[in-house]
Amino acid sequence: MTTRRAILQTGGAAVVIIGAGAGGWALTRAPEKAREPWSMAGKSFGDWRLDALAYAILAPNPHNMQPWRIRLDGDDALTIYADLARMLPETDPPNRQITIGFGCFLELLRQAAAERGGALTIEPFPEGAPEKALDERPIAHIRAAPGAAEADPLFAAVLDRRTNRAPFKAQPVEQAALDQILIAGGTDVIVSSVNSGDRIDTLKALAREAWETEWTLDRTRRESIDVTRIGKREIDETPWGLALAGPVMDALGAGGVLTRENMDIPEKAAYEQSIEFYNKAIDSAAAFIWMSTATNTRLDQISAGAAWIRMQQAATLQGVAFHPLSQALQEFPEMAGPYARAHEMLAHQPGATVQMLARIGYADAPPPAPREAMMSKLIRA
Ligand SMILES: Cc1cc2nc3c(=O)[nH]c(=O)nc-3n(C[C@H](O)[C@H](O)[C@H](O)COP(=O)(O)O)c2cc1C
């Protein structure tokens, strides 16, 4: 318990620092530079592709790795590649989740172009779909299509969408809001939900077990720790990966309590609190939603991403907070038990793949997550 007290005391000290600091010290701890891409979307870059890409890079993606590499082709086309240095081989060995992130990216690109009336032809995996893991081949080729596209009402949520890891209020999610979220998922995937009854508790227990499996295994925990940025300076300097932002995190980091080294040592407050933080989030779930696909091809994963972001946008418009909990769906060997039970419980038919699972509920929205500048993702033709 001493370790726990240490972090709480330092948390208290942080509050003292904030109180005594002249000129709103807390406000100056916001990683503003890392959040700039959220205000760049909507500006005109003089090329429809850049205008649409400024939105696409705001897509949700695993561990915020932002693995996009974008090549502009001629005047009216572009090709998207995966940055193979930004994969998550320990927690996502087949790059299934990374591919879902590309599905989210492509859907936002489509919506952003449609907002200006532009239709796109999106051809996923034009040189063939990689099987075991993503490779050098393109993820998608996109070109302007003839004719006009209709604006998508879900686009209204693009700048307000957040991954919300906060504990949710004890407030049920009404069936009507849930229905809107499920409808937004469309028909390419099978979407389901639960907002009452024992099943919620069973899912919470499963999500906790899966999270503890991921965190207590050295190589999967370290994959997250390696891309964790603590405090304003680190986040602004390296605006990808998992960000621990805000004045308390900043002060704990500066005080040497919250460090990547300590996060990796069992019994240290930073290690234990990481488990606790996520478990508290899981326990406060008001409802769960998930989706499954009959097969698990790369195209299924791209479709799952498109459906997923649409559901998250619908949730945003309904004022519903949204937090994916992917651990039990991960394909590394030590997760086999939770994976099998998650599939028994959630797959719409035997042999189907559960692509995503999230808890939803109500909580204040966090500030936007860091993003790298859109221009920095362009590669030479
Ligand atoms: C396929 C996929 C899986 C994800 N799984 C998790 C998860 O298990 N836990 C979590 O906290 N966030 C998860 N996320 C959310 C990302 O971490 C988040 O999108 C990223 O950090 C950027 O933040 P933003 O969504 O607020 O822009 C997932 C996102 C995607 C696309």
C-alpha cells in the first residue's frame, strides 16, 4: 500500500503546485501543438485530397500509432500504405486491429470528400490482400469518381469524436440511443449490444481478465509502455502513441513517480495504478456494443473499421461516450482463453470473428488525442 500512497500524495502535491502556480499553470500543460491537427481540419489546402486527408488522419486507430503513409498520384488520386514500423506485433500479431484503423481512416476520407460533394472510388488492396501480416503492398487506391456524392450526417461528429477512458456515470444508455448507434453500423457487419442484465457483469469480468492478461505479460505491457508519452513536452515532441496528458500526469512525470520505468515494475504505483485505472473504467460500463463478421478477410476488417467509426460518430451525436476494449479479442497465445470465451458469447454464428467490443455510457468528453501533422504523412511519388 505504500506505493499507492506515494502516487496519491504526489497527486496531492501536484494540486498544491497547480494552486500556487501563477498564471494558470494547469492550462499551460495542455499539449497544444500535438492537438493542432484537430483545428487544421476544415482549412483549405488547395487540393481536395489534402482537405479530405486533414480529416482522415483524425481516425481512431490502435494505440494511436497513426500508421498512415500517403502518396498523392497525379492530380486526382492517392494511394495509402501501412507504415510497417508502426505495427503492434505483440498485441495485434495479424495486424487485424491496425487494418480496422485503416477502415476508419478510409471512411473518414470518404465522408470528408462527400461533404464537399465529391464522390470517391476506393479500391482496397489493389495489388492483393496480405494474409498473415500487412506488407509493402498498398492498403488502398483512391481516385475521384464521376458524379456527386451526398453529404453524410455522421460527418457532423468528426471533430467531437473521442475515445473516452474515463469512468462513466451510473446512468443507463436508453434503447433509443443504442438503436441509433447500431443502425449506423450498417449491414456489412453484424452489430449487437447489451444494456441490462447479467450479461453486462459477465462481460465486465471478461474484459478485466483480458486486460490483466495483457498488462501482466511483459512483452504485451512493454509494447504499450514503449509508446506511452508522459506530459506535455513528450506529447508535443512525439504526437503519436498513448498520451498521458494533463497537469496531474505532468507533475507525476516531473516528480519521477509516473515514468515508463515505473510502469514496468510490478508493485510500483505507476504499474498498479495502470491496472486499476482501466479496471475502474471497465466496471463503470453502462452498456456494451460489439460487431462480428462471418469471415475474417482483410476486406472484412476494412468494412469493420468503416462500420465502427460510423457507430462511434452516431454515439457522439447521441452524447454517448465510447471506449473500445479490445484485449479479449487479441490473437496472441496467452489470450486464447478470454478470446475463446469472448467468441462463444459474442460471435453471431459459430466460426465468426468478433472484430470490436466497446463499453459505452456517459462521461465528460476528454480533450482530443495527439495527432501528427497531415503533411508529415505524405511520401514521395
Ligand atoms: C481497432 C481499434 C482498437 C482499439 N482498442 C482500444 C482498446 O482496447 N483500449 C483503448 O483504450 N482504446 C482502444 N482504441 C482507441 C485508440 O486507442 C484511439 O483511437 C487512439 O488512441 C486515438 O484516440 P482518439 O480515438 O481519441 O482519437 C482502439 C481503436 C481502434 C481503431
